[in-house]
Amino acid sequence: MSIWKSTYTLDALNAASDNTLIGHLHILFSEIGDDFLCGTMPVDERTRQPHGLLHGGASVVLAETLGSMAANMCVDRTQYVCVGQEINANHVRSARRGVVTGTARPVHLGGRTQVWAIEIVNEAAELLCISRLTMAVVRMGALGV
């Protein structure tokens, strides 16, 4: 059974990323499951730190992108918007090249908050980063959005 209340296609999600940080980092939404959202990001000159490793901040951008979009797909977008409250990330393995894939899954879907777990893996399916994102669910217009 699907958790989504506002449905989007992958094409629509990716088109909405044009001219944003998401587009600049070449993050692409790649799969929408019944209870998860996946996306990919290249490890290249846009996402590496000076030592040649995937920048932890880039991993956090991927995690927040996936969790935030997934959170907003779980509410009636005519009445509510979800915004980030807190994010943390544990970086457990490095990457120098290739493509990383993130998967966002809900931990808690409440009326006022949502909590999402996002795992980021390399092409060998090895865990690189685990992140937890807390989202506030607010009435449309309450934040001027």
C-alpha cells in the first residue's frame, strides 16, 4: 500500500530541480516505490572535497533532497508543506568516483512532524552514509510559501 498522498512522476520531480542546487549537483530522482524514494548523484568535481573524496555536505544535500521531497509527497500539497527541521549524517565509507544512490524511507509520518531515514550507497551497494531528517508539517501559507 502506497504512503503517497501527492503523486509525482520522476520526470516532474527532475524537471522541478532545474536551476536549483539539486540540478547543479546533477541529483536525479530515479525510483518511486510504495514507501521509498530513490535518487542518484555523481561523485565528480561538483561533489568532491579537496582531498578527492565525496564531500560530506554533498551527501547531506542528497539526503535532504530525497527526504524533503518524499515528505511533501506524503501530505496534501493543497493544504500543507513540509520543511526541514533537523538533519544529521554519519559518513561511514568514502567514495572517489562513480555514482551514489540514496534511498529515503519513513520512520514516522505524523500530523505535525515526519522523520525520514536516508541511506546512501555506492555502486557496489556499500553503505557510505546514513542520515536522519526531521521535517515539520505546516499549513500552506504559514511560512509564506
